[in-house]
Amino acid sequence: MPATSPSYPSRRRRTYRVLAAAAGLATVGALAAALPANAHDDGRHGHPRPARYQDVQLLSFNDLHGNLEPPSGSSGRVTELQADGTTKTIDAGGVEYLATHLRQARTGHPYSITAAGGDMVGASPLISGLFHDEPTIEALNKLDLDVTSVGNHEFDEGAKELARLQNGGCHPTAGCYTDKKFKGADFPYLAANVIDEKTGKPILKPYTVWKKNGVKIGFIGVTLEGTPGIVSADGVKGLKFQDEVETINKYAKVLDKQGVKSIVALIHEGGLPASGAYNYNCDSPGAGGGISGPIVDIAKNITPKVDALVTGHTHAAYVCTIPDPSGKPRMVTSAASFGRLYTDTTLTYDRFTGDIARTSVKSANRVVTRDVAKAADMTALISKWNTLAAPVGNRAIGYISADVNSTGTESPMGDLIADAQLAYARELDPKTAVALMNPGGVRAGLTYAAKGSEGDGVVTYAEGFTVQPFANTVNLQDFTGAQLIQVLKEQVSGSNAAAPKILQPSANLTYTLDLTKSGADRVVTDSIRLNGAAIDPAATYRVATNSFLAGGGDGFTTLGLGTNDVVGVDDLEALVRYLTANSSAAAPLAPPAVNRITIVQ
């Protein structure tokens, strides 16, 4: 459903809203410059006219992924750098707290915008994912979100489902979940670089403009050009994803011709800071400063007409200045993920020029701490949807003896999923040799401490859903040994050379990953062992993956070449069956030992 109108019709919104651009780190990324801010009397009516310079507050966040309740474990914490160089962790996140923090931040700021950098939905916990993310859209409406770019996860269920989230209406197969029709988003999703192949136009609005008392700020929204490589093929069928820089520069010219000189780009692509602390000084000189990753080149090439970049996708926190093509510093921010942080940016608008005074831009990441009062309207929303989800979500599916973490090059949770898929695959075909799980599909770990009344060590269906929310299937395919070796090398070569994607292997596959080398050589071929034996390049091996990998996703093109396909159950169901069969209250499952990949660095 293409929509290219430049202005967003006001649906159930107050007349004037600002559309926010985000930031990332808790350090102040600012170039201080004192600007005159006195109002002037026009001498005719006895009323002061607006001051030349107007501060506009931009509050932003990214990669919420439907995390309405406080995320558990490491997913619900941020790292804070202390003055003495040590770090501490802080529990953070949850929309009840996010709403309170944003509402407090807006106090005293009549010109305030709230914007987001994509992935508001998708890969969501059960409370949202079970209902096709309607609960998250309702929560974002209550948060007074003004605008967001699309992210890759907005395409998990395809363009038609994204259009429904924007425009409303009951789900085509699940129907209506309550007695009220789903109204859709009060805010515009922007998708400037996502093109309908039939019409040649963006599937949603490419940009929108916020106006108040003569202040005009334009917002352009894009997702990463590489979205088709990280989303299932069905989700992006019939769509083209264009270059981020070219698209933003194109619409910046359109806005400029309309007299909109102040522009913020919302980009669902990001970078990696040198530190994991949210308040790391990204602009500190010397070794370790700044960020790396795709956003750096993107930022350096986006037209100077754009005044700030709100980014996302990498789930990292940063507030950095990166020079634009004219050499002028420009703010680039990201607020981690899951609603743990928000970015507070001050944009000083010059009413004479209609542009942002770039030297006065200030930005910092703020922690969504849990020591503030919960927002009552969000508590009620969570309670409503939890009541509907409870019959499904509260069911016990297994027992664990300790946390099963999802962090690290090889993680206990990734290993557990691979083991579960191999066990299920061998029920379909006893000849199945190995299982491989993509790291991006492991969305969380399992926490030993009870989230509700289930008791410590009990794994509920809702917790399992949070780990594997994509509804991929378990697929079996035949590969030659040479192809299997090539798959392992594709983890660190080709499109994955710069940012390796290390597959999580079932327990019977071991090898060495030598990070002192480069490219495909980082996988030490002679070290690869399956059931203790070397892989025969000419032999045929039955391999279990999920449907995303079986389609060649995440740059694993060889996995898209398998033969003799068999499609099994939902991947979450495979995990449920494994936990049920291999754990009990008396004999809980221990986290797998992380010893399948030997890492040299």
C-alpha cells in the first residue's frame, strides 16, 4: 500500500507534535555555543514575538522489540562507566518506567518531539508477539511517539502486516483479540528506501514534517539496505531496499525545496562503540575513541542538509559526532535496545534561517531506571494483555538449574537450541548429522529466578517464546561435506567478513576459530570434527537448521543450496519438546558447557 504524501494526517493526535531524533551515549556530545535567546517586542501589539533561537527537545529510542515488561537478565541491564574508571550495572527498561521517564523529561519543554529508530516490533516477548504486536503499538501510542523509521523486524510478517500496524484493522487470520477493533499507530512509520516493485514508490511515507509556531523540522526514515539478507524471503517479497545515503539525500532535497531546512534522519542501521558502557565518551581523543561499523560511512556521506542522525539496529549505545561531507561535526546517536535507555537531544532552531544551529546541539543517553513510579496506564495495558496471554504463557515447559545465558561468541542458550533441533530432527530422520542455529535468532537467555509465581528454575512457555519468537520451522537438508565446511567459513567471510555471524552448533560438532587470521581462514579446516571424526568433503550430511537459514539468510548462501528438504514443526516447539523430555523439577537441566568452538585470539 504505497503512501508518498509528505505530510502525515493528524489521526487522534494533538495539533502540534514534534518528531524526535535519537541519540545514544550518556556522555554529552556537544559543541557549546552561547546563542541569544531573548524575545523581542514587535512594538505594535505589545506582545513579544518569539525569540530567534528556539530549543527543541528530541527524545529518542530504538530497537524496543515489543519489550513491554522489564527485560530479564542481561537484557534488562546497562553498564555505567564510573569516574574512577570502574563500571557498574543498572537494572533498566520496561514501558511502565519508560513512560514515566519520558513524561518527566518533557516537563518544561513545550517544543518536544519523541522519535524512534526502528524495530519497535518483531522478535517480541509473548505478551506482544502472541498478538502480532498490537500491544506494543498501543503502548507506543500512549508514549506519544511522534515518528519512527521502519527497521528490518517490521518486515518479519511482511508489508501487508506492517500496513495493518500503521492503519489498523483486525488480523486477517487471528481476528480481533478484544471487543475493540485495533486502531493502528497514531504515529507515522517512515520507509523512504523500501520500494514496492510494482508501483516503484515507497510502501509507506518517506518523510514527515513537524510544525509549531513557525518551527519546522523534517524527518526522513530508512532501514538498512541489507534488510532482505536478515529477514525471511516471504517478509520482503515484492520489495526493493535502496541505498540509505542516496535515499536520505534525495528526500533532503525535497524537504529543502519545501522550505524545510531542519532535518533529522531516522536510520535503522548503526555502529559499534569502543566501550559497552552507555556513558562512554565516544568523542574522546586517542585510541579507543569513536565508533566503527556501517553507520560511520553512512554518516560521512549524508548531505549536510541533515542536522542529526538517530540510528539503531546494533543495540549499542553511543552519542558521537561524525563529520558530514563538508567537514562539519554532526550528532549521531543510538539508545541501546529494549527500552533501557532514551536519548535526550537539544536542537537549537534558528527562526531567521529555519535551520538548526549545529554548534549548539547537545545530546546524552539517559537510563530508564526502575526507581521511579510506574505509569498507571502502562500497568493497566500490560495487565490486560497478560490476562489474555496467561493460559498460553504460564504453562511450564521445563526446568533449569541455573541461568542459561545468551551472550558470547558461543552461548549456552545457542547451544541448547541447537541440541534441541538436532534431537527433534532425528525424530524426523535418524540420519540427521548436525544442527546449526543462527546467533541472531537467539533473542534472550533463560533466567533461573522466577518472573512470576511459577517458582525458581521453572521455564514457562512465555520465557521460551521470548528466546525464539520468530515462528521459523526446523528444516532438514542434504549437503556435501565440502558444502558443510563452506557454511562454517561463511560465518567469517563474504558478507560476514567484517561482522562475523557465528553459528551455534549442536554438541557433536567442534572446531577452532582463529581470530588472529582473516576471512575464511579464521575457521581452521583441519580442526573441524563431527562426532570426533573429520568431515569427508565427498560424503552427504543431513543438516538441521531453521527456515531462515535454510533460505540462505544472514549471508549463508550455501545453506540455500541444500537438497531433499523436509520441513518440520515450529522451532520453539522443538525447544519445548526438548526441555520437557530432558528436565524435571527433581532433575533440572544444567546450562550446556560452552566448549564446542575453541577460540584463538
